[in-house]
Amino acid sequence: MASAHIALITGASSGIGRALAHHFAADGYAVVLVGRRLQALETVRADITLKFGVPVHCIAVDLSSNDGADLLYADLLRGRMTVDVLVNNAGVGMQGEFLTLPRDRQLQMMTLNMTSLVALTRLLTPGMVQRRRGGVLNVGSIAAFQPGPYMAVYYATKAFVVSFSEALADELTGSGVVVSCLAPGPTATG
């Protein structure tokens, strides 16, 4: 994908991720759309291409799997794509009593909301630092700022995202890489 600036957006097939992809495309960025469902990503690609005429690349990968971030990174390397802005938006929430929700699904949520976010940030940020330019936007939630009975693990994952983002922003001060965290309120999304 030939472009001066590339934004990679996870969870780009709907909701906040789709909206962010449109914003980056409107600003002239080439976009890499990442999500689980290729058909949904292709729909977003067609819309962005029609409206903005920027290059769009779709990568279908499940970031809730333990190797999802590595598979995505390998695809980027194969495509010789240099990511200038990483948007860690992919996430999921579960509602219910902690002791009744399936353990495996809660652990998958933790992998998606935290582990893959950290892995992608660790994989892509060193290149940004080396180039002395770039950005990381992590999507947290207002849920990060309070305990969340009946959504205990989700709230905790979002608290992690905010804390990690603030700490990394401090560490990268002066590097040319900006780290920020979006903390939206309740949002109608899939």
C-alpha cells in the first residue's frame, strides 16, 4: 500500500472503529481495516473508497485469539506496510454475574481488550519512535473510571487501557510519537 501516511484501525467493521476509519480517510490517510469478518470490512472499504478515494486494505483476523496480533503483524510485513497511526479500537463487553459468565469468554475478552492491544502497540510503536513520528490511539471507556458490578471484567479491562495509555504517553514524551486514549460513554454499537 503506497501512501505517505497509513492508519491501522482494529475493530473497523462497525461502530466507533468504522467512524474512525472514515475520519482518517477524510484526512487523507490510507487505511488498514482490521476485524474478524472480511465481508463487513469489504463493505467499509467500498464506502471509504467511494467517498474519499484513498487506498484501503482489509485484514481479517481474530484479535481475541492468542496469536491474533502476531498474525496481523505478519500480514503487515508481507504487505510492506508502515503504520503511522495505530488505533486499538477492537473490544468486547460482557454483562452478567462474574461467577456465571463463561470463564473462557471472559479470558477471550481480556485477550482482545488488553493483550492484543499491548502486543500491537509493542510491535508497531518502535518503528514510529525510530521515524520520530506517529501515534497510538487506544479506545477505552468511561467504564474505566469506576467499578462495574455485573460487567466486572470489562470495566477492569478498560481501566487497564486508560492506565497503560497514560503511562506509555509519559514514557514516549519527546519521541515524536503521541499516545492518547479515547474514553467514550455508552455507545450503540455491535
